[in-house]
Amino acid sequence: MIPGENLMKEKDARTESPEADEQIDLRNRIEKREGAVSGALPASVELDALINTSPAFFFLWRTQKDCPVEFVSPNISRFGYTAEEFMSGRLPYKSIIFPEDIERLSKTLTADIEDGAPNPLILEYRIVTAAGEIRWVDDHRMARWNDQGEITHYQGVIMDITHRKRTEEELIKTEKLKSFEVMASGIAHDFNNMLSVILGNINFARMILKAEDQAAQKLTEAEIACGRAKELAQQLLSFARVDSLQKKVTLLPTLIRNAVRFALNNSSISSEYDFEDSLFPVEVDEGQIMQAISNIVINGREAMPNGGVIRITAENVSHPTDQESLPAAGDYVKITIRDQGPGIPEPVLGRIFDPYFTTKSLKNDQAMGMGLSMSYSIINNHEGHITVESSEGAGTIFSLFLPAAAESMIEDPRQENVQAESKGRILFMDDEKMIRDVTGALLTHMGYEVSCVGDGVEVIELYQKAKEENQPFSCVILDLTIPDGMGGRKTMQKLLELDSEIKVIISSGYGNDPLIQDFREYGFKGAITKPYKIEELMDTLQRTLK
């Protein structure tokens, strides 16, 4: 039994809604004026005009099965229905309530009636419009009694609160991701440290063994597995909110095509494109935006195992009024990705951006529901917005909004030349002894003279001593984070005081740390992210020493 709402005509029929009280007061004033002002419009005409421009809908229901409606204000037409449909009995109010909310409302109203409805009820639930759209409403209602003290009706005011609910959902989603970001960042750092030891030992063992040795082949397989583990750590770090994304002003068409081509490689899915001419340039981290788009396309590909078409459009959108959740008004590029899959059920739709949420049976080589949450986080970190529309049997549409760049200068790609350089003396700092041992052994094997220490204080002492003895270090490699000692940032400041020309490489398991991203601004000559292969370390050293 789900009764409803109505226009409150009685003076004592008050709700706790300021909007409803205002409507009632206005009606009372109009009724008092009726016939009192010469030449005035009839009160009913004024009231109709008032109601039709109000954001509130007024109802009067009987407390019977399916909630038959005795009165509904004409502005119910905003939901695609007519007042006549309800008041004729053809359309009970219960029939427009979202099915999943019916049981909850029934229990609430039954309990209210059993208690004698002592207070106004304030309910929030979903309704389905005539067009099939799901909208949230705020329902303020009060009971009416007959002479025998029985509750016969509910009357009340309904407000569309869809925008408020969506905003609340976005805030909850953002807070949830923030918590996950902090956890993921810490896990990824520790994980990368462990991988550094594993990968370093694998590299060292491979250098000792002959290439045709069976053990060397097994080590190659282990190295590949470490590479996959590193990619997982990088996925975790993608959730971290970074202030120093590697942004540059970019035109999207080529980037979008490359991302889609990568995602659909070796699949039976085809792609179609429709890009507006003269799309706004955007200032983005190209790698991350490619990843965000690829993840969504991969989701569509997996939804169409028998093949199909994914359609991608891009258009300029200025001051979009239909996307109230955008961070700010302004110019955006809207990227729409539409698949032909079976669609996403409504109960699932609200969770698809949750980390590790998936409805698929996972195979050994599949990610565990990280793709869409990564896309959400990436777009959010670019001050953009992402939405999804879907219904069962009708496919899924993702819309990505990226802010247009403030300036339109497109950067030219540049290639740095890597030159081999002679060996030298290396001072290596890391708080993990196993990392010091394996990296020291690798560098020694490659022909460098290496000194390993675990703290910035030791680095300063050794570097100063070597300089005084006229045996300076060619390069210093510093770990960014030393939990119980002087880390890379402070150590670098001290070293620059000793030698303004010093060559220092910063290393960290936090690949997205602002210092790693913009290492040159802090005086470093190079940066490397753990875990790294010996080839990556040698390449960074050569670049730094050239």
C-alpha cells in the first residue's frame, strides 16, 4: 500500500517543506482575495498559473491498493504524464514508482498508518517518467482522517531532486576513490620496492648465465612476470591524485584513434568515428587519456564477444547546461563512446566505476575490474567528468568531458639522443638493504665503482670526503623516501650546497610523485621508477652522465 501526495488545501495540512508551505500560503491569500478585488482574475486561474510554474507537484491519494489518485497538479506533465491519467484511475501512482523502491515505501507507510501517522512523512524514492527515465523525488506528505479517526488519504508535495542525488553520488564516489588512492599509493610503493629486489636478482643471474642455459630462459619468463606485476603497481598509482600530470596541449582525433586501435587489436570489433571539425585543443596527459579511452573501449569489446561496432564521436560543447555535475561551466570537448553490447542493468550501473567491481567471470589474464574506475579517476584528475547511460538490450554510452585548453599552442614531439658514456664512480642510496645489495652488484658488474649507503646523512659525508680526496663521484642515485632518515629531497638540497654541478638521479616506487614528474625543477638530472630493469638503469645513467 503506497499512498501519495497532493495540494494541501486545509490550513492545518502543513509539511516540513518550505516550498510546500509557501504554496499553501499563496493559495490561502488568493482565496481570501477572491471577489474582493474588482477586475481581478478568478483565484483558480491565478492558482493554476502559479502551480504550473512551480517546481513542486501536488497530490492527494487514497490509502488503498496501488494508491488511486484523487488529485494531481497539472504540472505533472513534466514527467510526461497527464493529470487526467491519474485522476481517471487508469494510472495508479504506484505504477510509476521504481520497482526496487516499492517494498521499502510500503513498509514505511504501513508502519506510519499503524502508528496513527502522528507526524508528516519525508520520503525519498525513484519514479519512472513516461519516457522511461528514472528520477529521484522528495515526497513530503501528511495523513487525512475521517470522522471515525481512520486514515483515508495522504496529501503532499513532490520535488524532483535528481540533480541533488547525482551530486551526492558523485561526492560519495569521489570520497571512496580518495580512500582507495591513499591505500593504493602505499601498497604500490612497498610492492615496487619488493619487485626491485626480485627483478634486480633476476637481471644479475641472467648476466652470469649463458643465453642458451635453460635456467636463463626460465629467468626471462620470470622477468616478464615482473613486468606484468610492475604494470599492476602502475595501475594502482594511476588512482593517486597528482598535481603534476605530464600535461601538454593536444589535439584529440589522433590520440582517440590510437587508443581505440590499441584496445581493439586482434578483435572482431570494428570502429566508426565522427569528429567535429576544429575540435578545441585540450591540455592533458596523453598517456593517461589514452588509457582512460582504451579501458572504456575494452569494456565495450568484452561486451560484444560476437563482434559489432563501437562508435566514437567528439564534439565541442560550450557551457553545457545538461551536465550539471561538471566541475565548472566553460568550454569542453565531449567524447562519446557507444557500444552494441547487451547493456548494463540499472542496479549495476551505479557501481561500475567502483574499484575491483566486475560482473564478468575473470580469466587468468584479465584485470580485476580496475579499468573503468581508472578511467573515472583519470578524467576526474583532469578536472573533467564522465557519465554512463545504459539499459538492458540497448548498449552502453560513455560520455567523457575534457576542459578545453586555455591556450592553443600545440607542442612538437622531441626525441632526446641517448649517448653512451664512460663508466665512473656511483654513490647509491636506498633504505632497503636488499635493494642496495642487488643494485650495487649490478652496477659493479657493469663496470662502475659503487658505494652503497642507507641514509642521506651518509651520502653527504661520503660525497664530501670523496671530493676532498679528489676522487669525486660521477653520479649519485637517491631514494626519494627514507622513513627513518634523510630522504632524497633534503639530501639533494645539501648536495647542491656542496656542488652546484652535481649529477643526481632520483629513484622512487611512487612513480606519480610530483618530484619524480618534474625532477629537473628540483635540481636532479634524471629520474627512475622502481622496479627497474638493468637496461633502464643503464639508460638513465648514460643520459645523466653524457
